[in-house]
Amino acid sequence: MKRFCLVIILLLALLCSCAAADGESMPRLDDDVPSSRTVSVGECRDEVRGVWIASVFNINYPSSAWLDEASLADELDVILDNCEKCSLNTVVFQVRPACDALYDSELFPVSSFLSHDGVLRFDPLAYLTEKAHERGISVHAWVNPLRVTVSPDSESTLPDDSPAVLHPDWTVKYADGKLYLNAGIPEVREYVADGVREIVEKYDVDGDVVDEYFYPYPTGGADFDDADTFEKYGSGSVADWRRENINGLVKSCYDAVKSVREDCLFGVSPGGVWQNDDGENGGSATRGFETYESLYCDTLAWAKGGYVDYIAPQIYWSFDENAAPFGVLNDWWNASLDGTGVDFLIAHGAYRYEDWDSPSGEMTKQVEAARQCLSYKGSLFYGYADIAENLCGISDELSAVFDKKIAYFAPCSAGSVALDSNEYPTGTATIGGTSDPTLPLTLDGVPVSREKGGAFTAEYDVKNGENELVFTLGGKEYVITVYGK
């Protein structure tokens, strides 16, 4: 059966290389092959359907640092059972919440969330990867790169083998009372990358992902005290220097992963808003917390630089959100990652279901809208407990929306740029058209959000009479005249 399916998939790849010319996603032809072990970026890809499992503060796993080996294993089995019930094929497991480890590490101490006395009696990552792969479920190791303590003024509780204790000069205590590694120090960036490399060397994980905890979230207008480090290593503005530190950290982690296994994916899950549009910066039409300015995360630099396999922005809002609507951010990220070769995964806010006015059907709407997007390859849901408890029917929704397996193929060439019409009413009009989905598209220099077959709509201020729209497709300029009436 598997050999037959492989032949079919290869024939499809040769005949219609990449889903059909209209770009629709295609279902898998055999339901016996597990939807897992994600293949390399750019090939036929099973839709990613994942869940975040948080270990910090024992949110999802383990329930206590005092569990015996059997109980620790049982809790992971239950997590995998719940994944199967919802047709989820990926577990994103938090293995390093704060300069510690929920695995066998020579660089980081055993996490206090796993063991009350610092002794590793059970290796959750080893057990999870083995049992998940038996069920056809992928495992991505989730790392918090720079956070040392998660509670204020708690550095006295750090074990002697913590990197913060061994290298106190690597740390900065921020106004929130917590301790952070200083990303401006080259040895810190190297140490974090070594930690990522260690995971890939020791464990058969399918991916590594770091989240948005780089520089700390701003507290009361306080600045991060890295003046001495800037004086030693920096130049230009402090903000640009900090962004370059994070760029270097991300690239070092990517290189570390690929130095061990090329097929192991590396991703980052930043906050949902890169920058709010100020008319010049190319940001999204939102009014949310900006990671570029506040956490010094230049996510687009990582994508354009080619040192991430996927970006999973945390779009934890509904379609009806005023400041940062899901639809606006879905389209912005889709357009921004178009042509970079970086996969667009969405981190959805399942934990917020109970807070929304009308949550029923929201996740279905979000997944179905995202599936139309050219760059989209899957979803990761934060709020495992809410899914396990079927809060507001969310697990029923996921089971239904993921009832069929879907594979995404690379797009096929479909010509140049064409518009559906050359006449539009004056004022803000919705311009519709089609384009070659294999090449990135901009309108007046702004990336355009497109569907999988290359179809697009874009808002444009149409004036009376002739309007020259300047499209750029893969570096080639197309000037198309439309008429306003």
C-alpha cells in the first residue's frame, strides 16, 4: 500500500507538480499512512496541525515536579491520545522554559518543573519522540532562548550548574525582577545555539522552535541594562544593535540545527504584530504590541535571510478584534512571507476561546481562511488544556476541520499578472486579479496577499480617469492601467 501511494504521489508531482494549476490543496490518497514526519520545505507537505505543550509553571506537563516515572509517562500518553482525537499531527513540546532542561542535557540543569530535586529520573523528550513517532505524530522541541528565571527575585534558587550561576556576567536583571541572558554577548548567543544543537544531536526531533522571549517585555518604561555590553560590542543605535544580536542568535540556532540534520526544521514563533503600519514601515494595519520595536525581533530579516524554515506568528485574536484582527494579520503575514521560501504556520489562541463574545466556529473560520493563503502550511494551537477539556466545543471543531488529510504542493507557474477588470469606482476600491504564484508580487512596492493559485485582491485608491498600477512580479515590472468612474 505504501509503495503504491509513493508512486501515486511521485506521478502527481511530475504531472501537476504542485497541486493543480488553480493551486487548490490536494487530499492525501491513502489514509493508512500517518500524517507526520514532515518532509523537507518546498516539497509535498502534509498540513501541520499542532499543539503547544507548556511546561513552565507546570501549565500542561508535567502536572507536578513530584511525579514518578510511570505517572510522567502516562501524562504524555494522554496528551498523544488527545492529539489523535482532534486529528493533530504535531506536538510542540517546551523543553527549555528558563535555562533548564526537560531532557538529558550537559549544558542546562534539570528543570525544576520536571524534578523537585534536580535529578532526571525520566526523560520526557526521549519518551515523547518515540511514542509520538509510533503514532505518526511529529515532535518539535520548543526552547525559550534567553529567559533565566520566571519569577521575580528568584535567582537564589538557581542550581549551581545553571549557566547564569557559572557565568553571572552573562546575565542582566530587569525591572520585572527576573534574570535574562544578555544577547549582546557573543558567548551567550553561541551557548544558546549549542543548546539547540545538543537537542538535535541527542533526539530524533522533527523540528526546533524558539518563541518570542528574546529581550524582555517592557516594564514601566525601564530600559534593559546592557550599556556596558553596547560600549564593548555595539555601534550605531542601541535598538538596531539589539536587533542584530537577535538576528545573529536566530541564524546561529538555524546553522546549529542544519549542521546536524538538514531535514530537521527550525522555526520561530514571534508575536503576531511585527510593526503597526505608520505609512512608511510596511507594517500591518493594526494597533497591537510591536515585536520589532519592543522585543527587537526583526522577523522579516530572518525570513529574507533564509535562516528559518517556518515562521509561526502568534495571531491570538479573533476576526472581530479591533486592534489586531485575525484576518488582517493573516493576510499581512501571508504576503510578507510570499517568495521567501519560508513556510507560514499560524499560532492560534485556543486559550482565548472562553473570552471571545461568540467563539463557536471561530477556529474553523480561521483555519479555512488561512488554507486559501499561498504561504500557509498549517496551524499550531496554544491552549492544550482548553482543547483537552473541549472548552466551548473547540476540540469538536478541530476534529471536524481536520477530518481529512491535506497535502500542500509547491505552486506551478501560471503566467504573469492580469486583472479581473480595468474599470473601478473612484475611491478605495478592491482590485482583483491573478498572478504567477511561483514569484512574489508587490503593488506599488507593497507585498500582496495571494491565494494558493496566485489569485489576489488588494485595496487601491482609484482616482477619476486613468490610474497606472505598478505591479512587480519576481523583479519584473508590470504597469497596468485601470479607469476610475
